[in-house]
Amino acid sequence: MMSPEEREKLKKVINEEIESLQSNITALEEITKPIPPDNAIGRLTRMDAIHMKSINEAGLRNAKQKLSKLELAIRQADNPDFGYCVVCDEPIPLKRLMLMPESTMCVQCREKEDGK
């Protein structure tokens, strides 16, 4: 069970990560804008630009998904069940939550889930 101090520390980590992701998302949205066809760049440079755009779009999707999970985590942070594995109902170690606050499973259950 998390102490109130640990819970507050975790909420601070989540909020900091949310702020960081929001600024990253803003930057990624800027660099994933469509590449105008009339842009006077060479064919290979244009292909490179399109390739980089698709990589950045994937990064943007991942960042938005993580932001959504973090926003859910911060809303649930004061819930007494927060920090418990949704599969085995055991506490998720605080170190794991500090590194990955969006975690809803302990390492063992996550590994079983990924191994399916």
C-alpha cells in the first residue's frame, strides 16, 4: 500500500510527464504537417522528408496514447485501488510506477500477457 507521501510524489511525476508529453506532442504536430507538393525540393530529399514524416507520425500516435494513459492515471491516483495490478490484484512496485506511472499490471502479469 502506498503512503500518502509516496502517492503525492507519484502524482508529481505523472503531472511532470504529462506536461513534457504535451509539449512534445505540440512539436510533433508541427513537424508532421503535410508536405506541400509544390515544395521545390529534389526527389530523394522529398522521399526522405516523407519517410521522416511517417516516423514522426508514429511518434505522435505513441505520445498521444501515453498521454491518454497518464491522464487516466492522474484521475485515478487518489483511488485506493490505484497502484494494484488489474490481473492479480497485488501491489505494483512503487519503482515501476515511478518509471511507468501508466502501468496497470505488475511485471509478472505483463510478461504473461505479452507472452500469449
